[in-house]
Amino acid sequence: MTTRRFRRRWLPLIVVATLAAACVPAVASTPIPTLTPTLTPPSPSPTASPVAVTPSPMSTPSPTPAPTPSPTAIASCAQQTLASMTEAQRIGQLFVLGLAKNQLDAAERAAIARYHIGSMTFTQQTAVGVVAIRKITDSVQALATRDATDGVRFFIAANQEGGLIQGLSGPGFDVIPSAVTQGTWSPSLLESRAARWGAQLLKAGVNFDFAPVADVVPPGTDAENAPIGQLKREYGHDPATVASHVVAFVDGMTKAGVATSAKHFPGLGWVVGNTDSTADVVDTVTTRHDPYLKPFAAAVRAGVPFVMVSLATYEKIDPDHLAVFSPTIVDGMLRGDLGFNGVIISDALGGAKAIVAIPPATRAIDFLNAGGDLIISNQVVPATEMAQALAARAAAKPSFAKRVDDAALHVLEAKEAAGLLPCGG
């Protein structure tokens, strides 16, 4: 089912207070291992060579030893976990659900129990501090039961970029400067600071940061660029500066044990409107092999475990689809051109203005068909509608069920790297 973009033009709006999961959004320690590990089978035991024996009249010939069978490849922890899950539990791993008002309420608990939702995110700015946040994250992790998630623990995310986009603050959290300020630091300084901020997140039980922003805003256009430039979310105005600081941020968070997501592929630097609050956001400049893609390529080489795809349309790449629904952008560019093997995560598919006119079922199916893995929905109702749609499509089409398994395995591999699987310790 193909999702067409909508041709209405909206005036840009600045959205600061609400941190959706992406355009107002999104942060990584000892490097998190590459998310798609290659299984190396153990070396086969050598086969004993038969020895020729000339029997004497009084002796019996010695039997030739049977060849030793070669051992099969040992399944990874993520593969073992996938095999033990029900189809509904696998589908649940494909969602990041928002904590309404940053609380674990009855609706979120029910979604975890009934739809097996596997990851959660804070949705609003709060200054309650580390201790209070830890109480919430502990409550979430306590729901990782055998019935709900097959014992797989949760990624719990926050938008902890800095500046106007710092979701969690208060006692125990540093005040993080904007990315524009961070971009004036040396990469080594940013890496050390990111490791410190990551340690604070992990102490609060937050193991996933929706950052860094890898978008490049052209020089002199900040005031025209609602999602990034107006909010001072870019590390600089040239691909090299942004790339070096994206890598430094990823490396620092990785050292702290926090996963990161480079966003918003293939970039929001050339757009005017903010997809959180504006429909039909269009980029008329970016090409498939654009120099402004360099920060994303650098993040992939650095081992970033997640890449978030935008909700804009890119006329010179795929004018018929929003990026998040585009096989050319998701599978062709991110998987193919950049060689990314980690988790492809959507920008917010719950209530963002860019997709609100598209039925939730269509959003979920089109995202997976494009090659995506993990869906962000800050709202429970569209999340459960999307989960039901994926279940129905998987039951009807074996090829789609295979796509669900592939996406779930990507997520489980990321969780294995983060120590969130029962068999991973």
C-alpha cells in the first residue's frame, strides 16, 4: 500500500515545549557493538584419518573411525530470544510508546500487557531529577515479564540533546548547552561531556537518547529552518563539523552505556516547516548522494545503533513518498548506500501533523514495507491500532511475517548489545 504525500503548504511553526520523539527530539558508551553480529561457527573438529591395517591371520581388522560431524552455527542470544517469542511479542518489540505526562499509567500498562510493547519514552520536559525519573524507569522495567515481553527488558528513551531540547533536568542532571554551542567545542571535549551526560541518564534508568541531530543547516538560514535552525539543534553549518561532533556525541554516550539515534535521515536542514506541527514539509534540494549526508555516514561508521528517518518529502530522491515510507530512502540509501545494519527507527508516527491524515494501519505497514524496524508513537491509541494492523498483515502474508521477524531481530540485536535480553546477562 503506497502512501502519497500531501501537497498543502503550512507556515512554519516553532515547537519547543513538547518533545515528540524526533523533530523536537532526540542521545549513546564503551562502544555499543555493531547491532548485526556475524555468527562465526566454531571450527569443525578434525575428522580422524583412517589408517590402513594389514591383518595377520590371527587378528581382526581395526574398524575405520566414523567421521566427526561438523557442528552447526550457534544461534546468537537475539536469535534465541526471537525464536522463543510469540508473534504478538515480536510485533510488540517494534514499538516505542510514549509515557503520557511522563507517567506509567493504566493505559501504558495495558498496552504492554496486551500488545507486548517493548520500548518506552519520556514525552515531556521535566525538572524532577534523577531519583524521581529512576522510580518511573524501575516501574517500567518491572513489567518486562515472561508473558508481556518474554522477559526482554525495555529501551527507555528521552530527548536529551541540550539547549531547548533537554527533556530531563533537575537534581542529578547537568544543564546541557545547545548543539550550536556544543559544536564550538573540540570533538574530544564533546565526547567527554557526552559520556558524563550519558552516565546521568543511565543512573536515572534511561538507556536510549534520541540524539544526536545529524542535520546540516546551510549557513545563514537558521531563521528559516523551523525544526532545527530556529531551535539551535545543529552542531554547525558544514558537513565536516557536524560529522565530527555527531561521532563524538555517539562515542561519549556509548562509553556511558546509552544507545543513540542519529537523526533525521536524510536531513532536515533544507526544509522550512517542522513536521511535528506542519503537513507537507518538502526538501527540494537534497540528492541521493548529497554532501550533507556525510554526518549520517560518519555516524554509521562509528557504530551508531539507531538511525531515525524523517517525515519530510525529498523531491530529488523520492517525490512520491514521505521519507519514512520510502523504500528508496530507507532500504536503498540507508541500508544500501550507507551500509547501515542497525535499527531503523521512525520519527513520531503517532500524532505528528505530517502523518495525521494517514490511517495508523497504513503508517505502520508502509514503514515496515519500506524497510523500517521501530515505530515511535507517543500516543497509546494509534500505537495499538498499528500493532493490530501489523498482526493482521503478518497473519495474512507470510512474506510480511518474515519482514516482522527481520525488524524484531534488529531490535533484539540492539537490546543484546545493551544487555537487555535474558540470555545476555
